[in-house]
Amino acid sequence: MVVALRKVVDRFTKPVEELDRAALVQFCDALGVIPMDTIVERRPVRIAGEITSVRIVPRAGAPALEVTLSDGRGAATAVFLGRRKVAGVNPGRRIIVEGVAGRAGTRYLIFNPFYTLLP
């Protein structure tokens, strides 16, 4: 009874962003992927999260689609070289990404990753 009451009080007193982040962390943990705050540079990774932004950035004179995703703990960017669009990849969509992580400044980048769109 006390636990149920505490959950109800938390739902009404915590900010919505914090509740959403906690739900996203729980969702990603259930998929069995590594948390984004534990990514190791130059190693194969399998991460999951929610797409927070999609943008087209020129790289070496060719377009590249940068898809930033977050799992509630950290963020990473999947870069699709030579593409302006990937079907089904929109902000708010959940996705699993697999590839080798590199680092550019403070960001982790995964170039041309394998991906699975989640419902």
C-alpha cells in the first residue's frame, strides 16, 4: 500500500521529463543493449534509444543524415553517409543501432550502422 501511494505521489510531483527519462531507461534496459554512458570508443556497440533529432549535414561535399538518439543516460549519433532520408526514421521513434562507435569531440558517432526500428 505504501509503495503504491509513493508511486502516485511521484507521478504528480516529479517533472514529466524526469518520468519520461526513467521510462526510457527502463525500456532500453529490457532490450539487453549497452547503456550509452558506457560506450567505448572504437568498439562494436549495440545501443537503443529514442530519436531526438534528425538533420542533414554536408560531409566532404556529400549529404549525410545525422540521427541523434538518447537512452535517458546518454546520447549518440548515427551518421548515414550519402543519404538525405531513411524511411521510418523520425524524432520520437525508438530504434536499435549497431556499429563501431567513434568519437568527435564530446559526441559518439556511429557511421552507416545497422538499425532496427521499434514500435
